[in-house]
Amino acid sequence: MSPPDAAPAEAASDARAQIAALRERMGEAIIGQREVIERLLIGLLANGNLLVEGLPGLAKTRAIKALAKNLESKFSRIQFTPDLLPSDVTGTEVYYQGEKGGEFRFEPGPIFANIVLADEINRAPAKVQAALLEAMEERQVTVAGQTHVMEPLFMVMATQNPIEQEGTYPLPEAQMDRFLMHVLITYPPVEDEVEVIKLVRGEEIAANEAADEGGAKPEARAAIPQEAVFAARREIGAVHVAEAMERYMADLVNATRVPAEFGDDLKRWIEIGASPRASLALDRCGRTHAWLAGRDYVDPEDVRAIAPEVFRHRLKLTYEAQGEGVSPDRVVEEMIRQVALP
């Protein structure tokens, strides 16, 4: 006779194996961005939304598409432009004329998907950004007095380009706070870039061969089921967080609000600290990081590993810090150095 907890343990093992398979498949499509892949998975499993930032050509869109392609999900891409309207994102009421008269029906917009790519979010005006962020926060859209709820699996990944500022509408700090994490994508090492060249060349050859054969595509692997994500979330919810770790996360956030108590540098660098959303994000992301590492408890390294992504977009730095070229990551590094474990 099997022990009482055999079934839950087996389910957990299946979820872990399926998420590991998802990470491996994404790694096949994205060379040299292992940390970015892990952050995307953390966002997915922690049920949060991500802001992904990087220079052009660094596979921001490709990484998000690789996640959606290998997961059983409906994928939607919204290209943000200055002439975009809120209804272009959320959907609108459309009048239909039938035999028995006319009626208004709601036509869902591209926001009604499981994984939504908001490409170059800072190119759309504030009203469109607000419509997207409201859907992210409330997980629902209200049009003409009717509320339309999102799917249980819903995640927004917004991208922005840090170098082109002309014709853009920067996200206000209060709206940035609604993103669970702010992920930066940097240039890959030379060795990885060589592998990128080989990968893309192989994809071009495969596409040409498929065209020669009348457009026939190779049989695709079965996508990872959504239930694997929900099962993983249930396991992550059971990850143990000791009281000392809870206090450590709260102390890190508090250090951004009273920086003078943690050294002269932090006092000079931080103008406005992080909101309670930062504490909640540290908890959710820390538990997810521990689960991905195969542990059922959170240790300090889990919190420190995801701290830059959690704080990067939640800190408002002083003009003095900006003038000295101090980055948010440098501030987080100093915070971690100054804040001791309880």
C-alpha cells in the first residue's frame, strides 16, 4: 500500500519535471541568457507581470515567444505605438444588426490571452498604458458597465528600449511598481554569440528546406500543459519561510525608506523608497527561486538573488546619485551589504 502522501509527492515531481523541460526548451531557442530564462519562469510561476528591458536585438521578444510557444497557452502580441487607443488593447462593444434587431456585443481585445507581449510599452501614451496596467492589476476589464474576467493563466510581459527616448512616454514610478520584476537583458559573451549565429543559420536552413517541400513543417513537440504551472504554484505556496527570513525581507524594504540608518551612501542615493509591493514580491519570488532550486524552504541567497529585479524599478534615486552615475543595482548591492540577517 502506498503511503498517504505518495500522490502529492508524485504530482510535485511531475510539475518539477515539466517546468524543467520548459526551461530546457527555452534554452534551446535562447542562447546565453540562462538568467533571463529563469526570471521569466519566476514571473510565470509567481503569477506576476514582468518589465523586460534591453538594447535592440538582444532577444527580448524571442525569449517571451519561446516561453509561449512551449507552454500550452494562447499568445498575443501588442505593438505599442503613439496612435494606439485603449480599446485597441482591451476590446470594445460592437453593434451587430440581426433579423430581430440590433445589439451590442463585446469583442475582446488582444489583452484576453494567457501570455501577452506588450512590445515597446513606452511608445504608447499614458491612457493606453493605464488601460493595460489596470488589466494587469485587476485581472479584469470593464467595458460599457460589463466586467470581463481574464483567464486563470494570465501574464503580461512588457518590453522597452532604454536608448530611444524620442517619441516615447516613460512609465510613471507608480505604474512601474505594478510589475513584479524588472528584468534587464545584456549583451551575451562572444562564445554565446557564436552559438547564436549557428542557431539562426540552422533555423534559416530548416525554413528553406520546408519551403522546398511545399511548406511542410516538422512535427512539433507537445506543449507543456497549463496544469503544470498551477501544480507548481501550489507547491510554491507550501515553501517554508522562516520568521527570520520574513524579517530580513521587511528589513531590506525598510532600508529604502530610512536609508540614513544604513549608511551615508544610501542616504545620498535614495530619494523615495519601495512600497509594500516590494515586500510581497520578495516573498513570492524568493519562494519561487527556492522551488526552482529544488528546496522547500527559503534561504538568504534566494532573496539576494532576486533583489535587483524586485527593487530596480521601485527606487527613485536622488539627482546626486544620477549625477554620479549610480545605478539602482549598485544601490541594491549596498543595501544587501548593510542589512544584516535578524
